[in-house]
Amino acid sequence: MARKGVQLDRETMSCSICLDLLKDPVAIPCGHSYCMNCIKSFWDEDKEKEIHSCPQCRQTFTQRPVLVKNTMLAVLLEELKKTGLQAAPADLCYAGPEDVSCDVCTGRKLKAFKSCLVCLASYCEKHLQRHFDAAPLKKHKLVDPSKKLQENICPRHDEVMKMFCRTDQQCICYLCSVDEHKGHDTVSAAAERTERQRELEVSRQNIQQRIQDREKDVKELQQQVEAINRSADEAVEDSEKIFVELISLIQKRSSDVKQQVRSQQETEVSRVKELQEKMEQEITELKRKDAEMKKLSHTEDHNQFLHNYPSLSALSESTSSINIRPLRYFEDVTAAVSELRDKLQDVLREKWTNVSLTVTEVDVLLPQPEPKTRAGFLRYSHEITLDPNTANTQLLLSEGNRKATLMNQHQSYSSHPDRFTGWWQVLSRESLSGRCYWEVEWRGRGVCLAVAYKNINRAGSSAECGFGYNDKSWALICNNNSYTFWYNDVQTPVSGPLSSRVGVYLDHSAGILSFYSISETVTLLHRVQTTFTQPLYAGLGFYSGFWFPYIESTAEICKLK
């Protein structure tokens, strides 16, 4: 009877919490048994609750039951472990609906341990033993349990398909190879598997390489995220400091104006009051003199009158008369401050566009493809004006500083350190970053369309100042019969349809600078791929006077819709 007792199912002797054989078994009041540590841990998780329950039947206990080891059950479990009978097939060893079952077992089938590709059958561990004991069966190919063994049988000839038809790309049996697949390129399934295995390994290597590449990309993207966050935080912090400085400067200027006005107010009021006091004293003196004269005029004694008259008739020197200005004293200060405000608003309005565009055009990922149509380019059009402070004195700016004309006489520009003195050139007022597009309509000879760094030299006629003759500028020179691209004093001939309008596309972050001939179609003239290290400025230049008799040339940055 004792031996019968240890034949119990493993599931019966297992803890429903850890699903393993009971350890230090305890029975709770509802009758269910658990490992002592398992039920303790289960209740400890609910220690905030006042009521404890059984994990199986959910019966509740107002007070936490006292756990006492079930010695009889513990002895039974020890006997079960010693006999090794706990490894006997339990319910967990039987095949379920989703499992591959043993083809030999009768009655309730056990789970298959292996499938044989020769026998085309699946076996539990017990029935598989013959494949290890019988010499002929040892050569059979055993694989993990499979439900698809019947797919290895030819549906036409009921034979095992051990061959592969490369012509039709399908598995076949020997009879198929001499029947409907006769004359086809056929090999053994093993040979085809070897070939496909090699291809599979190559594919796996490619996949693994792609995984490594993508993992590297993911790591770089994470670094980009961190860099973006760091850069954005720094930009916000620096911008706040700059705006605080601007606000502080404006507040200081406001305080200075207030102090100057109050100081001048005090000075002027003091002067006026001083003059007012003098005049009031003069009035008092004159009233006193008038009273004496009145008294004298009523004196009946002629001799007395004549005796006192000389001393009363002489008047003291009067305070000079004042010329009161119209009642406008500090209104001009208000007007001056208003003018300053308007100019600041203009500057902020003008520069804010650049600030906003610089923010919105931050692009970490790969650059977007260059547009293919003029409509596509116009999405990136920028309003660009020329800076009079950079214009050579022989250039006349007009059309709202969008048009430059080479003149035969000097213009009356004031002296400025940014002005080109030796080259007939001018730069834009706006800096260019992100993606920008603009078009230039030109006329004459030797008109130059350029982009340049702000620190390009300006004074003199050396190559360091000319667009395209140094490493700080890139230039396309347009003549009546040809185009030429210049960079760092290197000339590159450019072919393409001649046009009086040329489009310029700049993708600053991608390092792309392209020039296009604009007519009914858009034709690429020249593209530069480089790395721009500073913001760029659009430039216009003229060279006709060097090679030809003077001819008026113009270049105008077009207004684009």
C-alpha cells in the first residue's frame, strides 16, 4: 500500500504556486497544501489587506492562518523522491491538441520526443529507444517533433520525396524524376539543401551585418537625440541670457533717459525760478518807487517837489525781457525714443525671420532630396536684399536694395569697414542657413552670382577679396556665351542653356550649392557638394570692365511668389 501511495500524479503532489513538488508542505484551513515559503510569500504580498485567501479555492480567512509543517505529507514526498517514481508519466507528458503525439502509443498518446524523416513517424521517448538500439535504425534522420512529416510524401506516387527539381523549384520523388520531371535539372534534396544552406548563411551574414549597422545607427541616433537636447538646452539658456541682456540694456537706457530728463528738468526749473525771484524783487522795488512817486506827485510845496524829484525819477536798470519758447520742452525726447523704438522694431522684425527660419530648418537626419521642379524650389524661396554698407562705390543699389547696377562713376556712399573697395561686389544683408532658394535676373557682361562667408576680405583688389578666387566664396560667372564656376581660384567650365535668369539653391546643412538655368524649364548648370562651416551670404559681382569697354551691367534678386 505504501508503494501505491507514492504512485500519485506529480501534479497532485505539486504546489499550485510554484508548480514544483511540495517543499516543507503545509495545509491551510480550507484543506489545500502549499510550500511553506510559497504561501508565506503569497500572503506577504497582500499583507496590507486584512483578509487572506487560498490561491486555489479563494476561501478567505479573517486572521492569517498559522502555518505548521504537514509531517505526514513531508514523509510521503521524501519517499516519492527516493523511489524516483515522481518521473513517471504525468498529465504534463501526454500530448495535447497543439502537441505532436507519438504514432506508436495506443490509448492516451504521449508527447513525441523526436520525428524520424525515414520512417515518417513521431515517437515518444520510450518508443524512440529502438532507433538507438537497432543497427538499421541508427542511420535514420531524427529531428524535433514535426506535424508536417506527411508533406515529405509525394502525393502522386506515395513515395518519400528525396530529390529537388531546380527547373520547377519543388521537391519530388525518384519516380517524378523519370516521369513528369524527366529532363529537368534535378539533384538530391540533400545537395540542394547544402547549396541553399550556403546561400542562407550568406543571407544571415548580410542580415547580421545589417543588424550591426542598424544597431550602430540606433546608437548614433540616440547620440543625436542627446546632442539635440543638449544643443536645444544650450540655445534656450544662451538665448534667455541674451534677451535678459537686451532687456537689461533697454532698462538701463530707460533709466539713463529718465535720469537725464529729471536732471535737465531740475536745472531748467532752477534757472526759471531764479529769474522768477529776480523779477518778483524788481516788481516789489518798482511798486515801492511808484508809491513814492505817487506821494511826490501830491506834494503841494513846489520847492520840496523839485528837491526830491531827481532822486525818484531815475529808474534802476531793468531785468532784460525774456523770450518764452512755445510750450514744448521734453516732447522731442519722446519723439527720439519713439524713433528708437520704431528702429528696434524694424530690426527685430527683420532679424526675427532669420532666427525663426534658423530654428525651423534644424535638420538632423539625412537631407531631403533636392527639388526637381521650379515649384519645388519656390517652397524654399527667401526674400534677400543687398547691404549698402558692403556695396562697392561704383554699384548703384535700387528696387528696395534688390538690384545692383555697375555705374561709370562713383556713388556717394559713406565710409564703412564692410565695403568692398577694389572689387565691384556687394553682399546680402541676410545670412543664409538651412535650405534657401533665390533667382537673379542679369544683363550685361561678366555678372557673378556668389555665396560667401561674412569674413571674406573686403579691402583692396587681391584675390582674397574676389568672389570665387579664395576658399571663402563660391561663384558662377555668367557671360553672354558661357558659364564658369570658380572656387579657391580654380576655374571649372560649365555647360548648359544660356538664360538671363539663374536660380541658386542652397542646402547649408547638407553642403549642397546648385545653380540652375531658368527659362520654361529648370536645367541644372553646376552642383557643389562640400561642407559649409559658417553662415553664408548671397553675393553679386561684375567683371565686365576688366575685359571689355565699359557697358552697363545689372543684376537683380527677383521677387518670388
